[in-house]
Amino acid sequence: MNLKTNLAYRKIDNKTFVVDMQNSMLHSINETGSEIIELLKKRNSVEDIIKNIVEKYEVNEEQARQDVKNFILSLKEKKIIE
């Protein structure tokens, strides 16, 4: 999975904003989503992202796995990742 290179990313405080100039879309992503995007930028595997979320946010692995997979699916639907 790769973040699309034709998008602009800006992190402000706890949020990440993703701008798609071709489609005139602005996506606002919360703190946890921002963490996942940063980990994707570093080419972490989904399993590594899940482990990171479990450790950082003190959630159980099953919940983290479901949330990370759902978030990644939403990034694909919004064409933020390929």
C-alpha cells in the first residue's frame, strides 16, 4: 500500500489534512488516522501498524485490527492510497 504522490499532506496539531487538487477534495483525518498515515508513509506493514496502535492507545488487538483495516479501506475508497 502506498500513499498517492499527487496529493498534498499537511499535519496541523493532531490532525492531518489531505488535499486532492484534481478532484477539489479536502479530507480531515483525526489523531489516530494521522498516526496510521505516518506509519504508512514509513512503509510499515498492517501488522506493524496494528501493534503500534495497540501500544500507543492501549486498546485490545482485536479492536485495533478492525479499526485499522476499516480505516485503510476508507483511504482506498477515497483514493488516498493505492
